[in-house]
Amino acid sequence: MSALIYSPARTAMQSGTAKTGYWVLEFEPEKPRKIDPLMGYTSSSDMKSQIQLRFDTREEAEAYARSKGIAYRVEEPNQPRRRNISYSDNFRYDRKTPWTH
């Protein structure tokens, strides 16, 4: 039984940082997923794959895993690269790409 500790990134539909900044402990699957031959659904008989524990800090998640004797792996969060974009650059006379419409 091993676990993965990570901090979730924002979804593709978010421009802000809501629902980020916490840490999650998820158990890694012990059994492979199976495809249902009739409907084509992917299913698993591993019930631990449904458990997701939330913690405020990474240290709390690691302390929990150590206290319960769970082997864990920590995945560092990626920092988003912010581009400074100016709306007025769309209308510059020396644009690198031509105006299309």
C-alpha cells in the first residue's frame, strides 16, 4: 500500500487560484483497471482508489502517512508561468503576426 501526496493545480477552466493551495493524499491503485466488455466502462475493484484525504500543508500529509505506516511519494507542484499581456499590443502597427480580420 503506497500513497501519492500532491498539491492540485488549477483546472483549465480557472483563471484564478481557487481550489488550490491544499495537499491531497491519494492511494495508488493496487489492481489494474478493467474495461467492461458490454458497456466499455472502465472499472476497478480496488476500493482504496476512491479515498482522497485533504490537508492544509505538505508536512501534515507526510506526518499522517508516517503515523499510519504508509509508504508515500511526494509530487512537487508546478509553478504557473504568468505572461504579461497587454491588450493594446493587439493593435500595434509593428505586429509580428498580421491582423487576420
